[in-house]
Amino acid sequence: MDAHADGPLATIPGGAIRASVGIGHRGDRFAGTTTAGPPLEISLGRHSNSGFGEIRIPLVGDANQIAGVRRLDFSVAARYEDYSDLGHATDPKLNILWTPVTGLNVRAGWGKSFNVPRLELQNPYLRRGLLGDFVALGAGPFPSPFQNRALIVQDFGVNPTLGPEKSTNWTAGLEWSSASPNLKAHATYFNYRYTDRIGEPATSAIPLLQSPAAYSPFIQLNPSPAQVEALIASFYSFYNLYGPSFNPAATPIRQREHSEHHLQSRSHEAPCEYDMDAWSARFHGLPKLHWVIHGQCEHA
């Protein structure tokens, strides 16, 4: 349910100052039956309230344009969201549009965003785990510390403790068009800096075993038997590929010439700030092009 209103506030030499405001209420529900273990009916829900406001100020327009500035618009906006289960946030946004000559627009923007995980990612009944010796299963070889046979407890599936993802975003771009409607192009630069980014580090344990340094935040080496027991107990479904003899409390794996490790490849909040640069471009009549300049995870 949403309601909004917009209209002019005042007129200045560049044009009419316009404002837009709105409020909203949203309810989400996730329902189903899990088959990743004993059948169980699932019902999850959340609701949120929101409000937003935006004001656009035309500093330069048709009536007061000068050489090199045919148009200059500035806008500021803010959005407030309050979630029943994940707190609240206020996200500001600033944008500027400059037209130095007819047919060429230069734009730039800055803003913050707040993104909550989908409800199904907080389903505690999709917590799954796997126990296996990946070398014995035919995978490998792996670098240190997995160069020898290693018994792995893999934690995958969803993470019911996920919190919101936040980001700070910068954009800049050019839009060009000629007198001919078939000759136009645009290009946009993006920089997104994420905090607690929601994602899955890998779709299986193999990349973590092959590149342990790159995935070190998601690997726990040599956990205690009590930690392994507690982890396995937290899974709604558990797949033991090692065999019924596994007992972390009675027979620690390290005493059997194995090393025991814990890997996480479930949905997670990255323990870093993730910085991504990208370009997007389009030429009339051709597919849109995207390319990433770089993406990196910077640990605090």
C-alpha cells in the first residue's frame, strides 16, 4: 500500500522547483514445505513502513541559460524504512544534471542504500551440513593446509541470522544524442561500496579448499570436538559422507591422521567492505554493454 503526492513549490529563473513525498506499508510472507529433512510446514513474515521525500531544483533552464550551461538541475532525496525484524535506516541521495551543449548531458550521483535479505534466506529449516573427506571422494589435490586427507564439515544452505546489507554508491555518466533519432549513445560509471554484503562465497566446498587464503574468513581450522558437535546439532539436515564411525567427541579426527576443518559456503554477510567499479554503455541499435573494472574485499 502506497500513497504519494508531487507538484511545484515555487518558480525560480531556472524553472519550477518540484517536490515529491510519499509513504508506504508492505507485508511479506513466505510459506511452504521443506523437504530437506522431515517434511515441515514453514511460515515466515515481516512488514515494513516507509516514507520518502525528494526535491528538484532547476538552477539553470531555458530562461537563464548561458554559454556552456544550457541546463543545470540538482535534486536531493531521502527514504526512510522501518522493518519489523531488521531495524530501520534512512538513505539519502543526491543527483546533478548538467547540459553544456544541446544533445549532451553530464550526470553524477551519490547515495546510500539499505537492503534486507529475502525471507527465504532466514528460514532456519534450510540450514544444511555435509561431512566428508573430499580427497577420498576423488577431489583434489589441494594446497596447504588441505594437502593431506582432510575431513570437512561444510556449513551450507541459508543463514537465519543474516542482517541487512548496506552500500554507498557513486555514479557518473554521459548521454549524447544527435538530431537524428538513430544516433545516440550513453555511458555510465558505477562505484558501489558494500558493508555486510549478502551473498554466497562459493557454491561448493571445492573453491574454498583450492584457494584457502582467498576464503580465509569462511574457514575454521581444527575446531574442537565440542564446536563440531554444536555445529552439526544446528543443522536441520545433515549429510554424512564419511560413515557411521564419525564421533567428534569420542574419537577426535586428528587422532586418526586427519585434520578436521569447518567451511562456510552458505548465504552470509561478508566480514569486509566490498568495493566494485563498473562501466555500462549503450549505442543505439546495439546490445547494452557492461564490464567490471575491479571488485575487491577489504577487511577492516
